[in-house]
Amino acid sequence: MTVGTVTGAAELLNTSQPAVSRSLKQLEDATKMKLFVRTGNRVAPTHEAQLLYEEVDRSFRGLKRISRAAEEIRNLQQGKIHIACAPAFSQGFLVDTVKAFRKSRPGVQTVVTTRQTPTIAELATSQQCDLGLAAYAIEPEGTEFEIFTDAPEICILPLGHPLSSKREITPGDLRDIDFVALGNIDPYSQRLQRVFDDSGIPTTNVLEVQNSLMAGEAVAQGLGAAIINPFSAFSFRHRNVVFRRFSVNLKFSSSLLRSKFRPSSSLVDEFRKCLFDTRDAYLKELEILLTS
């Protein structure tokens, strides 16, 4: 079909002319159709051959696509990653992680589902996500568990706040200071409230919110100070806020989960590594902000 002669086909296929002639005869016998008409040393395809060739050509193009897809999958260039994460990681951290991941894996789709920690545990256990990034140190049955973060929560202040001249904020510094608090159902908020109660320090809560991202936004708009996890805080690094250490070491412990029964893949392992690399970059830059 391509070169028009049996001799040319033999050369193209690196075989003999009789072998090509036999193959043509076998094909005509198998299809029960006349496929070529010989004119001198040339062979002309019949109408039936043209129709058959179009179908064969489509099939070969499909096989090439399969081969190319297999190579892309083998080289981690194709596929999908589904991660369920706590809100603390959803605004900036995972966007930065995916951005870094796509530099070397542009054909991979990432699906991010934001849920509270109990739901994340359920999704990981039931194999409905590849990875779960929970906001607490938990180890649900049926999952592989590893500590993802164990960094202290920090104090964020509006730019120009009277306390911004201090390098470290104590509970006593927050007496009579406008404060943005997390709701009392939040375990981290309950832990912080015990610090204030044990110190005998009342707080002036000007706003109570349900997540640390809203608390950070309130601080950025000048409503007051807040103590939140470092990842939510870091999302506001380009806003009108300053970061300060809190004298009481309140750890923000988070967990990375995956099902014990969901087969691992090179793609998931690569994304996991990117999560840890982004975490390390965040904490390193945050350390600089805390000392500036």
C-alpha cells in the first residue's frame, strides 16, 4: 500500500520478495477478497483493499497510542492522584505542592478533597483516596500512618500591631488584646484556652471562627491577633501580617495516611515525596519570617 511494489515492500520489511507474496496470498485467502491487481512489477490495491487498509491503519494508530500511554505511565507522566486534606493545607500548601509536582509530571491530574479529619480517616481507610492529610496525629485501623508535621503553632499579628516589636509572644502579652479565636469545638482551640485559663488570663475575643484560614484573614484585615497552625499562617505571608513565636510550645501534629490495602504506586510515592519537600520549604521560610 505504501510503496506500490512487492520488491519495495520486501526491502521496507527487511524480508524476501517471495515471503511478501506468500503473505499477500494468505491475507487474500483469509479475507476471501481480491486485494491487489498486478500490473507489470507493480501491485495496485483494489477498492476492498483500500477499505481494509483504513481499518488496519486506525488499529495500528490505536496500538501506538497504547504504547505511548504505557511509556508515559511507566515514566510517571500520566495518571491521577487523589488526596483528601484538612482545611489547614488546602489554601496554599497543596497548591504549591501540585505546582512543584507538575513541573516534572505535567500529564498527571491531581484531585484535592477538603474534609475534616474524621472524614479523611474514613476516605483513606475505605480506599477512596490515595493519600489523606489529617490535621491531628491519628492512626486509623487499616491505614499506614506517618507523622507529617510536629511544628509549633505561631502568633500572627496585623502589621503595625503594638506586640509586633516583641520577638516572642507570651500568654500574658495577650491580656486585653483584641483576639481572633477558633471555635470551642476545635481541639487546638480547647488546648489554647486551657493555657489561658491556667495562667488566669482572660482573652478579649472580638471574633470566633471555625477554621484557621478565616482567623488568618481576620488578622490580615486588622481585627486582632490569633494563634494558629503554621501552614494556615504561612498562606498569609504576602498580606499585612507579621509572624511571632508563641512562648508556649503548642504542637500542630498532622498525619499522612494511606490504606494498607490499596496497592502503592510510583506516582503516589513521587507525590508523597513532593509533599514532604514542600513542607520542608514552608517551615524553612517560616523560620526566616519568625526571626525577621
